[in-house]
Amino acid sequence: MPKVPPRPLELDPLLRTGAAAGRSLLRQAAIPAGIGLLGAYAYGTAKYRRNAKMTYEFRDAPAPGSSEFDRLLAAVSGSTSTSGNRVHVLRNGGRTFPSMLAAIATATSTIDLSSYIYWPGEVAAAFTDALAERARAGVEVNVILDGWGSAKLDRGTISHLEEAGVNVSFFRPPKWFTVHKLNNRMHRRLLIVDGRVAFAGGVGIADVWGGDAEDPEHWRETHVSVEGPAVLDILGGFLENWTEAAKVVLGPAHYPKPESFDDGIEVQVMRSSPKAGGTVTLHLFNAAIAGARERLWITTAFLAPGEAFVRLLCDAAERGVDVRLLTNGPNIDKEVVRQVGQRCYGPLLEAGVRVFEYQRTMLHAKVLIADDWADVGSSNLDHRSLGLDDELNLGVRDPKTVREVARQFLEDLEDSKEFDLDRWRQRSLPKRFTEAATDLFRQSL
């Protein structure tokens, strides 16, 4: 007599009951979780608004580029100036990417790359192939990508790198048990080859950075290459994030004795991470603005300063400093930031600050020129850079380098439109309402 199989349908009511109970529990948990998230955001907003009104009193602020200014930055950042460095300013991806890929191709020992953005495309494919080739040749290649900024990177690219022997880690990928760190990102973009040449600035690994800012599909950017003792300080920015994500401390091959050049210049590398009392970036920008005597020219992709920063910029203009802000126009990739930024134009313009909006394409460069000192890095003039993200900036007072970034600033103004006070005062009511509404998100911008 044939065996009668068990009747699994008898379990269906239990399964259905369990599934229904699970859905009910999820619904019940979703409400307090949502309330908790809203409460946390409200607390963060209140805390930001309180801190945004706070400023520092500068007593006899040193002039940017002076030895006293360097020592002040050393005191607040823990990083001193190093001499004997060679620095090259790289304008746009059309110059930056070939230089970076050429450096990777010459690597004989180590390659350390960190990037907030690594997006699929031709540029990412070129870097992936170059890194994989060096790894197969025996070079130790380490890559750390931000878990949020590079979330769209495909699994195939990661597998290609790992199969070639590249060590890949993601910085703070979104997970429920690290939600308290989710808003603090690794915004740095660094490449260090053999511990002897380094690249830093604002460029990401994506097609939008290719070309020469010739159209809205190719962004405007500023990056630098560095040789000399400052490379070790840039490597320190990589190591901070790599050690946390990969749980690995790299060996001496990554930090050989630095070469110093007789014709080199002084460079001060400032690494910034969120902490109580403000970031290094916050102190850096505060000191440069407060100390400027003659000019203060700032290029920033995202302009969303808090009240205290607006007052600091206004004070500089009112004491006779030539203050000019260059930020994005209609090609910005985050319109909400532009709306928030335009809301603060009024007091700036009334104080004599000149505001320009770049028209050609998305402006992603981050450069600050104060008198005869210049800063290039990954920091914008917004709360993310000043209070939330890991950043890295390089300060130089070399006349040739400062002249070059100043020349590029003036060239960018030719592709910009100045925003005057009358235009700001004549904003429509819907425009003012939009600005006020987007201001609610300022603490996350």
C-alpha cells in the first residue's frame, strides 16, 4: 500500500498566524521608531540652530600667511607646516585624472585610495583596471570608499578589484546598529602612491569630473598633487578612515622617509573630523576670515553657512576686506542647498560681500584665498563640512601657488553672474517660502 505523504497544508494556519503577528509587530515598532527618528532629527536641528549662532572672539587675529597664523592652525589642528614640498594645482578632471592614473601606473610598492564618490562609468572603469593591474603585479593596493557616497557602485566592480588582490573597505555602510554615525561621512578624496606622491582636493571617481568643465555634463573642480614631507600628513587622513573600516594598521612600506626638495614650499595639511567644540575645518575657516586684511575670495560648491559665519563674513567686508563668494548657479546638483544659500545673501550683500553664481556647469571646487595664503581641499562652506564630515585641506603661502588659484578664481568669475541686492530684495513670495522651507534641512546640508 503506497505511503501517504504528510499534509503540509495543515501548517498553513500556523504560518499565516505567525506572519500576521510579525507584520503586526513591525507596524507597532514602526510608530515609535519613526517618532524616535523625528525626535532625534528635531534635537539635532535645535542643537545646530543653537551652535550656528555661536561664534568665537578673536583677539588680534593673525593675518593669513603669517608665521603666527601657521602656529594658530597648528595649535587647533595638531598639524604643523612642513617645508620642501612640491605642489601642482590641477584644474578639472581632464588634468587631474591623467596625473592620478600615471602615478598609479608607476607604483612599485603601495597604493592607498580613499574617495567619497566612486560611481560606475568610464572613469571608474579606468581606475578599476589601473588598480587591479598594479595589484596583480604585486603592489599592495588599499581602497576605502564612503558607504553612503559610493553606495551606487556595482558589485561587479568590487569583485573585479578584490579578485585582482585589491583590499576594499567601505566606511560606515548604513547599518541599524551604527545609525548614530550615519550622518558623519568620509568626505575626503585622497590618493597616495608609494608614500611619495599624493593627491587631494574635491575630485571624485566619476564621469561628471571628466573633461574640462566644457558643458553641464562635466563639472568644474580643483585638485592638487603633492610631493615631499606633506605626503605623510595626507596619508594620515587615509589611515584614520582605513583603520576604522578595515581594522588594519598599515606597515612601514606605506610611510617611507619623506623626500624633501630644495626648491620646495611650505604646506600645512589639516585633517578634520567631527568632535565636541567644532571641527578643524570650522576653526580653519573662522581664523582665515577673522584674520584677512585685504582679500577673502571663497569658492564653494555648497554655500549654507550658519548665522555666526554670516556675521563673520559681514564683519570682514565692513572692515574693508574684498570679500567675494563664488558658488553654484542653476547647474547645482542639490537645489535645496542653493535655496538655503540664497536666503543668507541679503545680509551678506548689505554688508558689502559680493556673491557670484557660476553658470557654465556644476561648480564643485573648494578653494579659499585669504590675503597671500590659499587653502585647497574637500571642505565646503556648509554644516556638513564644518561640523559633520571627515575632511582634509591643504594650506599654502607660496606666492606662485596662491597666484595660480587666484588666477583661476578670477577666470571662473567670467563664467558667473553677480547676484545684486536689488534682485535679492525683489524675490517673489513663493521663492521666499521655498527658502524658508528648505532651511529646515540646513543641519543636514
